[in-house]
Amino acid sequence: MRIATWNVNSITARLPRLLAWLESSGTDVLCLQEAKVSEEQFPAEQLRELGYESAVHATGRWNGVAVLSRVGIEDVVKGLPGDPGYDGSAEPRAISATCGPVRVCSVYVPNGREVDHPHYAYKLQWLEALKAAVAGDAAGSRPFAVMGDYNVAPTDDDVFDRAFFEGSTHVTPAERAALASLREAGLSDVVPRPLKYDQPFTYWDYRQLAFPKNRGMRIDLVYANAPFAKAVGDAYVDREERKGKGASDHAPVVVDLDV
């Protein structure tokens, strides 16, 4: 079974590439982030023509998450029970679903913006709410993974140059401590192999030739419970999908399971 996570940075802008990638990659379940459409605008019909059902949590403009599956979708849960919200409202940043023998949670963790910005405090609170929300599935016997754009690089090895990010979000001790706390719920980091270079980066800025220079970060993560992690046969970053005109600034992370 092939499961993947991908921040497409607008499903409208990326739809031709998404459809082509689904056809060529053999993916059974895709956790998708940053749809940037409302649920009514989501291209469910085009995906259905390829054999994929869609579970979507989106309100338009920014954010928006989804799970696409060609092995069925059941028990869909939108959002987090303890979502702290931002500016008085919860944002569409998490959706969970059971797809065949596995359960997945697609997440788009808040960016944080700047360390002294209210969005940074919201990011840490949101990660606390995520831990509470997934604790039951993490401890269960069914393969389960929280997959998506975490907007945190777990270690200094997950960025091209730690000094470049000094004083910025994504690498602070508090953010990394929040990830460590999430793993304590019974999850482990499924680190993919790179298809090129030594580090499995998943994101490269559009600016300053970051992609050809491999000035990237590993912020798209797969956090798996023990049954899921035990079933992993392979995991890799599909760096090829970051190439060319009209690409997202993130590459898909692909995991093959022996289930």
C-alpha cells in the first residue's frame, strides 16, 4: 500500500500536476495540505474520475486539508477537538480518516510567522491540541500516521544551514520540544530517503534559486505509531515533482507499507 503526503500550495494551481502524479505514482492514499479552496470548490469530481474519494476540510483562501483515497474513506473527523483557534476562529488544518487497513491524519501546522508574533504562540498551542487529539489512535493497534506540513524542522540536519535560520521560526527549541512531545504520544518519525543529495529535504523556497542549490528544509513529516512504522517497507521524497514550471514549493513524501 502506498501512502503519501504533499503540500500542493493551491490545488487549483496544481491540479494538472496532481492528477498526473496520482496516475503515475500508484498512490493509494494522499494526505494533502494547503488546498486554498472552499469545500465546494474542491475538484472532487476530477479526482473521482481517477478512482479517488475525497474527504475535505477547507474554507477557501488559505489553509485547507484533505485525504484522497482509492481504498475507501470512513470515520472522517474534521479539525481538532481542542483547537485553540486564531483570531477567534478555528482554521481548517487537520482531517482524519480511515482508508482500508490504515488511519491517517492530514495536518497543516500553523506557520508561526515570527517568534514574537501571536501566530507563534498559536502554533505551539495547536501542536498541544494535536497531541491530545491523536493520542488514542497513536496508542491503538491499527496502523496510524499523522502526515503533513509541520512547519518545523526536527533537527539542525533538517535544514541546509542552521545559521541561516537563526532567530526565525521552524527551528526554535520550543517548536522542536512540541514535536518531541507529540512523539511521546506513541509516534516515531519515518525519515524518508532522498532521491538526490544526502538530506531528504521536502521544501525549497521559490526565491534565490533555492531548489537548484538544494537550500531546503525537511518540514513535511510522517509521524507513525508502532504498527504503521513496523509496516514501512520504503519511504522517499519524490524530489522530481518539485521540478519544472508550475511546481509546488513542497515535494511529496511517499511511504510504502507492507499491509
